[in-house]
Amino acid sequence: MKVPRAQDNTSEEIISKRVSLLKAMGIDLPHTTHYRFDPSCTQGNIENFIGVAQVPLGLAGPIRINGEFAKGDFLVPLATSEGTLVASYSRGMKAISEAGGCSARIHADFFMVPYMFQFKKPEEAAQFTQWCEEHSQEIARVMEGTTQHGKFHGMKLENVPLGILIEFEMQTGDAMGANMVVVAAHTATEWIAENAPNIDRRDCHLVDMGKKAVASRRTRGFGKNVTAEVRLSEDVLREVFRTTASDWMRLYRAVQQHWSVSGAQGQQCMFANGLAALFIACGQDVGYLPEATCGSLLASELPDGGLHVTAEIPCLVVGTVGGGCTLPTQKECLQILGCEGSGKARKFAEIAAGVALAGELSVLSSSTAREFVDAHQRLGRKNPP
Amino acid sequence: MKVPRAQDNTSEEIISKRVSLLKAMGIDLPHTTHYRFDPSCTQGNIENFIGVAQVPLGLAGPIRINGEFAKGDFLVPLATSEGTLVASYSRGMKAISEAGGCSARIHADFFMVPYMFQFKKPEEAAQFTQWCEEHSQEIARVMEGTTQHGKFHGMKLENVPLGILIEFEMQTGDAMGANMVVVAAHTATEWIAENAPNIDRRDCHLVDMGKKAVASRRTRGFGKNVTAEVRLSEDVLREVFRTTASDWMRLYRAVQQHWSVSGAQGQQCMFANGLAALFIACGQDVGYLPEATCGSLLASELPDGGLHVTAEIPCLVVGTVGGGCTLPTQKECLQILGCEGSGKARKFAEIAAGVALAGELSVLSSSTAREFVDAHQRLGRKNPP
Amino acid sequence: MKVPRAQDNTSEEIISKRVSLLKAMGIDLPHTTHYRFDPSCTQGNIENFIGVAQVPLGLAGPIRINGEFAKGDFLVPLATSEGTLVASYSRGMKAISEAGGCSARIHADFFMVPYMFQFKKPEEAAQFTQWCEEHSQEIARVMEGTTQHGKFHGMKLENVPLGILIEFEMQTGDAMGANMVVVAAHTATEWIAENAPNIDRRDCHLVDMGKKAVASRRTRGFGKNVTAEVRLSEDVLREVFRTTASDWMRLYRAVQQHWSVSGAQGQQCMFANGLAALFIACGQDVGYLPEATCGSLLASELPDGGLHVTAEIPCLVVGTVGGGCTLPTQKECLQILGCEGSGKARKFAEIAAGVALAGELSVLSSSTAREFVDAHQRLGRKNPP
Amino acid sequence: MKVPRAQDNTSEEIISKRVSLLKAMGIDLPHTTHYRFDPSCTQGNIENFIGVAQVPLGLAGPIRINGEFAKGDFLVPLATSEGTLVASYSRGMKAISEAGGCSARIHADFFMVPYMFQFKKPEEAAQFTQWCEEHSQEIARVMEGTTQHGKFHGMKLENVPLGILIEFEMQTGDAMGANMVVVAAHTATEWIAENAPNIDRRDCHLVDMGKKAVASRRTRGFGKNVTAEVRLSEDVLREVFRTTASDWMRLYRAVQQHWSVSGAQGQQCMFANGLAALFIACGQDVGYLPEATCGSLLASELPDGGLHVTAEIPCLVVGTVGGGCTLPTQKECLQILGCEGSGKARKFAEIAAGVALAGELSVLSSSTAREFVDAHQRLGRKNPP
């Protein structure tokens, strides 16, 4: 049992060999093989292509966003198989829109790749740090020489027990940026290894690729550091959510206390739901979901009976060009948001923050109003439990 | 701008109204609307259905797994748009298979829903705890009465500052179980509120729904607590990965130190990549990816020049019935793994652990052999950077 | 250079040999050797005794506590060399007392020692778990047989990747309990190793002794899980602290946000200050300070312009018999609190929680009123900066 | 019941009034009041002085340290009431010395105080950041103008959801530095508030004072970022510790796994024990113990049967001038270490790291050799358990 491969690995022929292999094992793929694009468009996205996973798409919204980049009312495509999710987010979006929209804001925007350089002697480490600081402009040039779109953003050196940690940072334009910065950082370390004194290449290590919650990135951010916030009046709370600010805050404080008591890494309810659905619909790298969930939901009661709620996502790694953004359905979903192509990544990030905020408002409100379980009974059921 | 809805919300008519709305905004959806199933099969999975997100599927493997439930060689469908991912996991699977397979094991298996009960006076909390302990069998019966497949697994009471925290636990059979346990726990709290003394329903709160890394679940697990481990010989390391145990361990220790220094929540490289791709392919709830990444990668050098590596995933929330498992392409992918339907959830969890292990082996090895960047240049590129 | 030791290691003769060794190195110890007790009373507390560290003691309070065990007004001895600390805590105690006192409450009370048992084969681990559950009463008897005061509290078994983790729990009466439970758990593991099948003693490890913040202990607690809470009226806030609830909450929310953003382990300002000073004064094991700081400060504004504030200390390891409690000045300090000897440990824990609460109120208030720096300039200065 | 205070709050008269108050309550303080220094020397260290807490001092060592600042053999004064502690650390020191000493190294050295500036509008925050960057030299001058010894080390600005976070950093010479940097940062914020546009002083908050483990400080360090490391040969392991590298590593891996599984904040066994004892003896601020425990213990087996072990303490806040360093016994203890006064803080930090390393070696070895419990039975017992 071996997966058939060929030089041209997306030809009809080789794909059909792979499908036949499964067929021979008794597995038919009528749905998986039902797509209408030329498989060669998946080059750079996948190896050993056999077809497509089809995830149901629902249309949520509209949500009004008053961001710096995203301005207006947006219908939001969400890909999920979890019943209730689209309905619940839509309700949150309705509340936000009736409140006049949420504001949204990018606080920081860069991708980072860390390398560790190890040394036999402390003096060598100290010399190395000095050398790097003296050559930072050349290193910036080397990094920028590997890319048309990326801009050098910084180079942070830390003296850690095992050597010198260098965090290579770039602004990645509208690309999500992982590949771009890995190549730039790799090229920079090659250049450093050739030019700096005392470097043994075997002691120079790429030490992290993200795809996990990391506490030290929480303050500065990673990818887009973005927030969305809204003021909901007493009326909106009552009419959309059948709740009051004081009931909402009572629940919020209990939930907040539970985050502390249980050691929750993200102090939010379910950023992961809406962001996963948005990521899948819009061709984002779903592997970056864990860091996207390490933010916080902040809420306070207003003197007039309303609520002020902020969703903070410090580590949102997204893009609108390259990667999965070029694939057929993904492109269509980005078009729905007006986020296809260049110049749209920050707009997309602001919309994502609005979506996350909508979900938090809705889930806490439905729980307050004791409707959470009923909604799931009604919408989220495939079979008898 | 309002999303059209109807009583029968998956009829051709209402779907086409939604698609027309987008059309009127200038957005065509030729790919999104290209599927060959009856949309009514998505009821319970999505609201406001407009079509499908098509995520490229690649075939990785085979991987040999010597688990308690998964035994044999498996081809693994992975849905992703990140180039290199399938190739990299395949290489790790090859090493595992050449080593005779990885063992895999389920350490715990239950889903949990926490409720907080608040009281005005400490005495009331103490009485309540005693009351719950005296009535635990009745509570178990109430919970089990809401489901055909779930079994009561336990009820943990903790005295926390704001009141009594009850963690309602169930074994959920082959269902992922969130809905099942939410309904059971909700029904139990309704019963408790009716029967126990001094309960004000407004002070009884559902305080967490998961979808995030939570430290307190790390020890006991949540969903499936599963590990996969393998011994790779010197030969396999050299032939498959062009590396040695000592080079591998040098890198591993640098990376491990970086996990400490940076405060990484999961002490692993990229569980998120393979698990996201497997979740999307096989109809799992991708919102549970954050907790799936809070495990560890453990490695030690063997006296004979080999390596012993373990991937530990304490909080893997997966299922093989209900939810997204019933959808057309998702069902086909579960069939590829021999994991469709009843009696397969633990088998699926063991395979997932094997997949995660394969990815870790591969990414660290390619980095050791300085092939990581080359591979991404070759396979993971859509456009000039 | 070797520290002189003898069979009777607290005789005048051997102490004076050690002091002479330092004298010969040019170091006089007129203050360190100035004490009026028989050094033999330090047996069991220290080895190689040379004298005493003299830490200044200040008298704070009184603080009114309405606990279950601590009831009334308490003067509190605090040992510290940090100027302002006693004054600041006293101010917080004044506010609490004027508010009619803080309530205090013990939520849990046990000490725990974890052992890891490793096995070659999964079946052995499963058998072992079953065996332990069947023999839990005998294990409880073995543990209780090693102590006059400790009571078996529970034995938690978890199936972890490397084997079976057993957490041996005891209620330790008025002793802090580390030694008691280590001996009991050790004896239990010896008994288990003799009687259970398939145990290799080299694969049975004591894996933690505390003395650090541990997330998994946050929910259940460790030692005393205790809270203190108070309602401060608008008048008390103005008169004692020259602040208002809304100014206080504005600062609190900024600080709370910083705890999230910076990844603070304890969501409190400075429990460590007051607890360190109380621990040193009263003969507690200061090594348990890190876990004592992993609690939270919770605050909310009241409709009448007041504040409700709770200090939560889930892992407070303290005692009133044994260890340092028997030493001369330590005994005197425990007497000041009415906490000397048997039956006083929970009372002591409630007072400690009140002290921690007082410090939080004071530091946030002084910062709100912009008096924090002035106070430190006035009271906390030894020399020109 | 009111604690007597006076203008001259350390006069014999006022102290004796306080002691009399306790006497009237039936509490005698013969030991607490037994000291031979003039109480006025405690001004700036304590308020409402009543006497001294006398903590037993033991002499550990010698330990050989090959640091940049600490070079040679050191006897180490440890103040504790926990039996076995001095003996255990002495054994670790013996092993280190027989191995030729541990190396030690300072990686970073600065104290930091964070302020949050909040703004009504995003534009104001952006302007403010730019303004601060343009005026950084003036801010540095303002900070340095408040102190004779502190040097400006940096000013880090982060754009966080609630506003702009400024971390004011200083090198504090031989002072621990908290007061120094609080005053400098406070003065800087006053200057900023006067000169920068759009600042409302009520929206400028001091948001942290340390005294807790904080993840974001783990990478860069706080206070002294210091490590100590040693290579122990097979012979030293056998002769001093009656263990072997492979037994030691087996235990270490189990313990390390438990750190992961339990969510331990510091991946070390008991830094807190030795550091608390050293802090109390030498007049350090014990409130900084929690951050001192968030480091790691790193170990690997050497090909020749030896061990390489590193103790890493990224956040060690210590000093040798000011604060408690000027007190009588504290000064004597600093003299024992050759660390009294100016120019000694880094030397002290290197010794502290060596002490922490010694403790880790000893506790893991005694546990490996199954002597841990016996030692505690023999040395750490006051009474029948």
C-alpha cells in the first residue's frame, strides 16, 4: 500500500490512480471528487491531491463594523458543521449592528521567527550580540532581499541560558507571512553564520514555528494584534438578547472567575468557533487557531444600563493573498467580505475581531436568558442524542 | 441587506434567494454552489446554507499503528491549503511504519461541562454539597435519562470562592459529546434547582464550553486523553530523515528550552497542523483545536543510537457519529480510515495521535537536516514571495 | 575550609567552633550570636546553627475578622525590612475594621504528595489502577498508621502518559503537614510496592514537593483554600483611602487587563508582601510563598457607591504546631494572634487571608490617590536613591 | 485597641508602649525584644517596630563558584526553620565543589516598572507613542535626575487594547531597585503628563509592582537573569550522592513530565527553599520570591556517565545596598559571602544561582537514592508526627 506519486503530481492521471487505490480498498469518493476546478491550481497548497473536503457554508450577518480598514455592513461566510453556530453569531452581529456597529483597531502587525544561537563560551555570546547590533542594517537588507512584499520590522536579541535568541520580525503585507519570514530569517542566519565570528551552524536552531498559544507573545502580539469593541444599550440587550446588563455581568463575573480558577489560557468563551469557521471559509491557515484564542473578553456595565464589551485578539495570523486565499471557493468567500487580494489583510483582521465579539455577546446572552440549551436542541441536532 | 430565511431553511428556493442576494452584490459563487448532495442533509450542521467550502484533500501515509483500537496500516486524508504539510506528515508516517509502527493508547475518555452554583451564605453552600453527594445516583439517572448513548462518568464538586463548582462528566460513546453533555448537565441542574434547598436559578451558571486550552484539564484530560509513541532506530533516522539521534536531541533540547523561556502552552512543535487537517477532512469540530494542542512531545536518546519519542494529547475531543461525521465528504474520509460510525471513536483518536507524532518527527528532523526551508520553498509556494 | 560538625551539633562548643571559623576569616557576628534561648531548641529546624537572623518586627492592625475560626480584632506581627509595608497594611486593616470587618472562609484543607508509578505495558498500568482502588482502605490505614494527627483525605489516581500518577492526600490537623504526608505517602508506596503486582521500585517516583505555583492545584486548592471578603462603603473609601469606588475600579480594570496581557500567574497585586512578613514572623515555611501568590483579587462596584472586594488564596500552606512554630520569637508572634498551638491552623489561615486583603485594598487605593510614591519616599528610604 | 505611634516612632519610649500594650493583653515578648542595636537603625525598614523575629541561621557550604563576579569557595548563611534544608544544600554544594565548581553567569540586569496610559481615541494613542519616541532622551534624563546610582536602561512601548503600555527600565547598580525605579518612573510620568498632548492624569496607571510570577518577564528577565551550571562526573555522583546519571535522569524525566502535566509555573524542584533562606539571612525582599521560582532546571546525561545540570533563574531581584542590607545581622551575613555594600550585587546573584543549583542536585539525588524520607525523618522532625 503506497500512495501513487508522479513528477506532475496534480495530473488527472495520477489523481485517478490514487482514487483507484482507495476504490480497490472498497472506498468510493463520489463527493470528494466532485469539484469543477483544474487540480493544478492546488499546487503549493497540497500534495497527493485526491479531491476536496466539502464543509457547509452558512451566511451570517450583516455586521456593521466601524474600523480603520473595515467600514460598513458585512455578510460573513462561515464554514462549519456545528449546528447553531451561524445562527448564534448572526444574533450577535444583529445586536452589534443595532448598536451602530463595533469599532475595530489594529494595535500591531508583524510576523516573527525565532532562532537560537548557542556558544561554547559566554564571551562569544557577548561578542555575537554586539556583532549583530552593529550589522542590523545589513541583516535587514538580507532579509528584505528575499521578498518583494515583506518589510523588515525588527530584530530582538535576548541573552538566554542556552545562547542568544534572535527574533526576526517582518511586516508581511497582505500575506499571512509564515513562509516569507521563515525564508527571510533562514537566509539571514545563513548570512550571519558566514560573516559573524565563532558560529557553528549546528548550534543555530529554528526554535519555533507558532501554531500554539505562547505567553510571551501575548503582550506584543503576533500577526495582527486586533480588538473590536461595542456599547450595547439597555434596549438592544432587551430586544435582541432578552437580557439586562446586570444579569449579563453576573454571568460574566462567574465565568471570569472560572477562567482564573481553571487556568484558562484564553479568557474568552469561544473565539475558536467563529474564527475556525471564518478561517476555513476564507482559506486561512487553521493551524494558527490556538494562538488566536489566547485573547481576552473585557466587559463593564455602563451607568445607563448598557454594556461595554471588548474582544481582544493579540495573535491573529491571517492574510488575503497567497496560501489558501487563491483557491476557488476561498476566493469567493473573500469576495463576499470585500477582502480578496492586495491591501485587504488588515480589513480582514478587523472583520474577524468583529465576528469574535459577536459570538461572545451571543453565547453569554443566550446562557443568561437560559436559551442556550434550547437553541442547541433545536438547531444542533443530527440524531437522537 | 438581510439574509433570506424560511421555515424550511434548506429548500432549493431559499438557498437560491441567498445566492441571488450575493449575486446582486456582484459576487458569483460557481465553486461554492458546486456540490451533489441534497442540502437538507446539512440540517443540524449549519444555518443559512449557501454551499460548500472546498478544502483540498491530500492522501498521507500509510502509517502503521499498533494501538488497542487502531491496528494496522492507515492511509490518512488531510484537508489543508498549506503546501508541504501532507508531504511532511507522510515522511513522518514512513519513519514510523519502517520502525514497525507506533503504539497508541487511550488514558481517559469523558466529556465534562462545569456549572457554578452561587450562595448567599457559606452554610448554604455546605448543605448543598452534602445534598448533591447524597443525591448523586439520582443526578446520574437524570443525566442518563436524556441520552441513549451517554453514560454517567462522574460528578466532581469543588468549593470555590464564588460558590460550588460542579463538573458533570459523561462517557459519550462515539459522539464527540458536547451537545449530549450540555443537555444532560442542563437537565441535571434543572432537577437540582427544583429539588435542592436554597437554589436561586439566576445564581446557577454554565461557566465553560471548552474551545480553549485550560490548565486544570491537562492532568485528567478532556475528551480522549491519548498518546502515541515510537522507537526509531539509528538506521531509520539516517535513511528516512538524514539525521542522527544526537543531532535530533540537540535541536530538541534547544526547542524545549524555548518552550520554557517563551511560555508555550503546548510543549510540542505543531500538533495543530496535522490535527486541523484531519479534523476538517473528517467532520470534527475544529473549535476544539486549541485544547488539542496543549500536550507535550517527549523524547529521549536510546543507548543504541535510536530515539524514543512520545506525542501526548490529553484533551482530544473527537467523535465518529453525529455532528459533521454524517456529511458526504466527511463520511468518505472516515471510511478511508475505517472509522465511520459506531464503535470507532477511540480508534480515530489513536490514529490522530499517530498523525500528530508523525508531524513532530518530520518537522524536527527536517530542521535538523536543514531541509525545512528548502522543502517549503519547493512545495509551499503559490507566488513569488 | 570545612564547616565544623559534631554528634551533638547544637552544643555551645561546636557552635563556637563555627563562629570561630568565621572570626578567623575576619567576620564578627555580634548580632547574629545575640539570642537568649538554648540552641538545642533549634534541633529539627536547622543544621550547622551559628545564630539568628534578626528581622525587624512591626505591629499592624488591628483588623476585624468575622471568620468561622477567627472572630474579633487582631493585632498582626509582620517581619520585614521593606519600609512602608507595615504602614500600608495597617491602613488596609483600618478600612476593613471600619467597614465592620471582613468575612473569611476555608473552602478546602488538605496536603498532597504525588507519586508516579511507571509500567512497561499498558495492561500492567490498568491492573495496577484496579488493584489500588480495591486496596484503598488498606492504603488509608497504612498512611494513618504513620501519624497521630493526620487523617487520610483521599487518593486520586490519574492515568498519565508515563504511568499512573497517585496523589496521596491527608488532612494534617494543625501541622503544615509536608513532612507528615511525605512520610505517610512514602510508607504507602513501600507497602504498595511490596503487595501490588509488577512494581519495579526504581519506576516509582516522588514527583513533586510543592514550593512553586502549579496550575492544576488552583481549582481544588493545596493546604488551606481560603478567601476573605469585605464591603467598603463610599464613606470608608473617602475617609480612609481618599478615593471613590469608580476611581478604584478604573485602576483595577487597568491592572486586571495588565495581568492578562503580561501573563501574571497570580491575579493579585502583592499578596507576597504581607504573607512573607507574616510567614517569617510566625515560623511558617517561606518556601511555600510561591503557591500562596497564585490566587486572585476580585472586585466589583456596588450600586450605593461602595466596593465589594475578595482576596482568594487557594494554596496557603500553613500550620500552628511543629516546624518553626516552636521557636522562641515565632511562638510569641503566634501568641499575639491567639494562634499558638493546637486547634489554631484554620484561624491562622483566615487571618492570613484578611491580611492579604488589607494589603490589596491599600496598595490600589494609594495608587488611585497618587500617594503610593510619596509614601515610599517618606517611609521606605534608607539612603539617597 | 490601637497601636501607639509617635513622631519619633523608633524611640525607646514608643516601642515600650507598644510592648506594654501586648503585655496588658497577656503576651510577653522576652525573645522578640532581645536585640542589641539601636532601633532607630530600622527606620526606612519597618513601621511600628516592636522587636525582632529571630530565624535560626545555619552555615552551608563551602560551594565553589567560577562566575564572572563570584570566584572561589563560599560559606553560605541560610536562615530557615525547616530541618534538613541546610544539610541538603550542603551536600549539593559539596558535589559542586568536588566537581571543580559551577560556572555562573548574568544574562541581563535591570528593573522595570510598567505604566498604562489610556486614551479616548486611537489617534491620540498613536500620537502619544510617536511623542514618547521623539522625547525618549528627555525622559531618560528625567528618570536619571531622580537617582545617583540608577542608569536608564530602556523604555518599551506597547500598543495594548486599553491604551499604551510603557515599561520603564533602569539598571539599578547594587540596589535591589524597586523604590528607585518606582520614583524614577513616577517622575517620568508626571513629566510626560505635563508635556505630552491629550493626557488625562486619571488615565495614567501604575499597573504592576512585581511580587508574582509573570510569563512575559520570563524571556527577557527581571532583576538579575542568572544561571549556574555544573558537570558532575560518574564518580562524584556515586561518592557524594550514591546515584548514577541514568538513575538520576530516569527520575528527572518523570519529574519533568509531571511539571508539564500539572502545569507547574517553575520547572524546577525547590528553588524557593534555598532562595528564601538566603533572602532572609541577607536582607533581601522576600516578596520577590515568587518570580525567582519561575525558572527551569535543565539536565542531560553526558557520554562519559556524568551529568550536565543548569539552574536558570530569569527573574532574581536582589541587591547589596539599601533596604534590609543595612540591618545588623543581615550585614554580617553579607560579610560571610563577601557581598557587603557597593559593587557586590552581581556577585551575590551568581552565588544565589549556585545555591539554587546545589539544592536541585541534592533533592533529586536523595530521592533517587531513596534517602529523601529518611533524611527528613532524622533531621526535620520536631515532634512525633
